[in-house]
Amino acid sequence: MKRRTALAIPVVLGFAVLGVGCATDDASVSPTVAPIQPTSYVVKELVTTTTTTLPPTTTTVLGQLMEPIEYIIVSGDNPSRVAERFSISIQQLAEANATNPVYTNFLLGGTLIIPPGAVLPEAVASAVATGGATTGANCTFEQHEVVAGDNPTVVARKYETTIEALARANATNPVYSSFLIGGSLIIPVGDC
């Protein structure tokens, strides 16, 4: 019997030690909170700033478009040629005409959209700016105000030019596609 008692004492003692360590009723076991001193942080005054934004500056080129315009496809046109004529990339032309079925077919007489930022062909831009500037040895431009009864054939005959030359000169002119009375057309005179 002696042997059993010797083994029982360490086991009982082990349970007693474990029980004391797990006790939660003891007031000596509580979380410790460190007090925050006023010197532990810095209070800064709210700073307000005013930012002045200047309007974007853009350099406009003679004949640069600020709004999209319509262009009527003439003989010999293709996406590359039209993009080159208006100093834009083919991608810009394609994006401007993404929903335009005419762009995929490129049919003669169809209407394309030329995006803002494109530059009018030099001859047309200078004619619009000066009201009839000379662009070559035998080429000048005049302006014509559309009146009742005007159409491309009537105007071309009146100024002894071809419908094709008239269409090229007014390729970026929305008045040409509508022939609204009072609108202004560019008339090529000579070898343009």
C-alpha cells in the first residue's frame, strides 16, 4: 500500500497546481492598460489650401477642328487617304466612325465623321481663313452663298467647275451635304 500512496500524492499535487494557474476569480489576474500621456501624441492645426487650376491650354492650328464634322467620300478615297488629308491617324478616324456603317463599306457619296483635332486640308483652311486665298499658280477659292434652287450641279455649272472639284473643296463643309439656304460654300476656281 505504501507504493500507491506515493504515486497518488504527485498526481493530486499536479492537479492542484494546474487548478491555481487557471483560476479567473483572482483579483491579481487582470489586463494591464498603459496610460497614454499627453506627450505621446501631437495635435496639429487643420491646414486648408486653395488650389488654382488654370484652364487647359491648347494650341490651335489654322483649320484645326474643334467639333466633329461630316465628310463626303469622293472618288479615290480610302481610310488611309482621308486620315492623311485631315492629319489624323487611321485609328482616330476608325474610332470616330465606330458605329458608322459607311466606314466599313467606304461607298462613294457616303458620309464619314472627322473627329475634333483634325486639321482641314491646307487649301480649304486657307480659303476659309482668307475668304479666297490663292493656293497654287492657277487655283483660287471663292465663297458662294446657297440660295433656293442650288444643288451641286447648278453651282458647279455657274462657276464652270466640276462636281468632283466642288466636293473636294467642300469635303469638310457641312453646308455642302445639306445645301441649306444662306450657308456658305467654297468654290474652287482654276486648276485645283
